[in-house]
Amino acid sequence: MRRNVIVVTGGAGFVGSNLVRRLLEDDADVRTIVFDRTVDDLAHALFVPFGDRVAIHLGDITSPESLAAVPGQDEITHVVHAAMAAHVPQWEIDDPTRFVNVNIVGTTNVLEWARQLPSLERFLYLSSGGVYGDATADSPEEPQPETGPFNPPELYAISKYTSELIAYRYGALFGLDVRAVRLSWVFGPMERVTSSRTLMSPPYAIARAIIDDRPVRVTRRSLSAVGDFLSSEDISQALCSLLGAVEPRHTCYNVAAGELTSISDLLDLVAAIHPSLRRTVVADGESADIDHDPALRRARWNAYAIERVRSEFDWEPRPLAEQLASYYAWVFEDAPARCPAIAPV
Ligand SMILES: NC(=O)c1ccc[n+]([C@@H]2O[C@H](COP(=O)([O-])OP(=O)(O)OC[C@H]3O[C@@H](n4cnc5c(N)ncnc54)[C@H](O)[C@@H]3O)[C@@H](O)[C@H]2O)c1
């Protein structure tokens, strides 16, 4: 039987590194290749226990040459494409071309490279609920389904949607098995500021306050604001199921909790795990660790419909309290390294 060799672009990042670990833990015959621009100490430490089953290839998806230099290409069975530049408002102003070059051209480079791999079985694109974007008149009140509507506003979301369409087209043109997943609001182990993502999740901001032994500062409006929060650990499990499925029924899957949690409830859940957590509610507009608009409840800010992934792969997110407990257990094993300080919003 042929062994799976799985390349993960952005494999040293938040979502990618969790997936690499999960792939290696789940199947002793799997080998992975982490293709990333940079690999920090946290990612190195995660990969060390797996020895030579994880190969690190430093490269840039904007460079076809660095993709062509990946060793052992004839054996690669799966490509998971996670590398990108995330939405940061100032980056969009300072260098709008970055989103086109890294996210759209970079994705096309990865597809162009992948289509020539002789043993490739599946290409999985990590997309974002950002493609649902800002609510339109047609955006449902009930959980957001994979069928849209699509209304991506900023360059990040536009580039994610465009890349999805390009990936599907490559699938049709070249007979590639192309799948995409759209993630909601991710938190969990391995979240940290990277060269491509600087806006951290509320659970990260809460952990920082606990580490600093100070109250977490929350704007008043945020208490009733909501999000569909899912841990990187639960995401990895869903991605492994999709990678391993013989013939998935759908091209695209939401991977999310499927329900909304308010920031107030999120704080209560964390306080039940860490009773030392204190909160200070500040006026809207003041500097805070968490500030989110309660009016955002539809489209990308809605709960996502997860019937596809749930029914087909028998996947179920753990209760949020369990996901949070698992995340904080991981953080507090080595808090300074696993949850470094960030600037307030
Ligand atoms: N984190 C979230 O909340 C979230 C939500 C929705 C979707 N996603 C999607 O998940 C995927 C992974 O995001 P993440 O949260 O792990 O971000 P991340 O920044 O932690 O990881 C991205 C990785 O890509 C690498 N990278 C960036 N540009 C590169 C380039 N030009 N060449 C090679 N490597 C490059 C970075 O070094 C980093 O390790 C992305 O596709 C993102 O759109 C994430």
C-alpha cells in the first residue's frame, strides 16, 4: 500500500501546524512536508517528536522555483494549501498588492505546481468564512450555508474567494480532486502573531490577561457581540476526515462550531476554568483587549451551517467549554512561549 505524503503550505502557522501534528499522530505511515516561509521555535518544538516523518522546506509560494525545489515530489499524495496573508487593515492600505501576490498569485503557483505532481490524490484549499463577507439582503438569519451569498469586502476576503474559484477551475481543467473548507473564528493551540497574521482571537486576549494577572478589558458593546468559535484542534480532526475520505460528496465544507457564543458567555466559560479571570468593562471606543460590534450577526459573523461535515464525516465539535479547557491547559504549560504579549486593539 502506498504511504501518504502530505504537503502543507503554511504548515508552520496556526492552523497548518495543528493539522501536521494531527496527521502524524493519527497515522504512523503518514509523512508530511511543511512548506513555509519561516518556522519559529514553537513550530520546531511541535515537530521534533515526529523525527524525519516531518520534513521542513523553507520556501515562498510567490516563487514557482521554491515550489519546484520541494524534494520527493513523485511521492506527494496530498497538498493542503494554508499559506496566505490575513486581513490586517493597515496592510491593506500600506501594500494592497500583497493580497494579490501572496493569496491569488501564490495560490495559482501552488495549483500550477500541484497539477504536475504524478501521485497527487487531493488538493485541499483552506478558505475562510470571509468569503460570505458583509451581510446582504439575501444573507440568512439561520446558520450560513456553503451556498452563499458571497459578498467579500476587503482584499483578504476577495483574494480568498478568488482563490477558491481558481482552485475549482484548476480541478475542472486538469482533473484534480480539489476541495475547500471555510473556517469561522479560530482559536486554540499554536495561535500566535506570525508574519502573515496579527489579529488574535478573544480566547488569546483573555489568556494574556490571566498571564499578566490583570483584568481583561472589554468594551461594553462587545459583551453582547457574538462569534462562531472553533478550536484549531477540532478543525484538524475535520480536515483529516476530509483528506482521508474516498469520495467526498461536496467540493466545499464549512468547518465551524455551527452556533454563536456571546463574548459575555465566552468570558463566563473561561472564568469557570480559570476563576482568577477578572473583567473590566470600558466605554465603547476606549482601548481594550476585546472590542467587537454586536450588530455583526449575519454572513461571515453568523454561525455557519455544518450539516455537510457533520453528516458526512461523523464529525462533531467538542463542547466549547472543553475546547477552551484544552487550549488553556496547553497555554499554561509554558505561557510566555505559547501566548506572548500583544498590543491592545
Ligand atoms: N486563523 C483564523 O481565524 C482563520 C479563519 C478563517 C480562515 N483561516 C485560513 O486558515 C489558513 C491558515 O491561517 P492561519 O490562521 O494558520 O495563519 P498563520 O499566519 O498562523 O499561518 C500562515 C502561514 O503561512 C506562512 N506564509 C505566509 N506567506 C507565505 C508565503 N508567501 N510563502 C510560504 N509561506 C507563507 C506563514 O509563515 C505562516 O506560517 C489560511 O488560509 C486562512 O485564510 C484562518
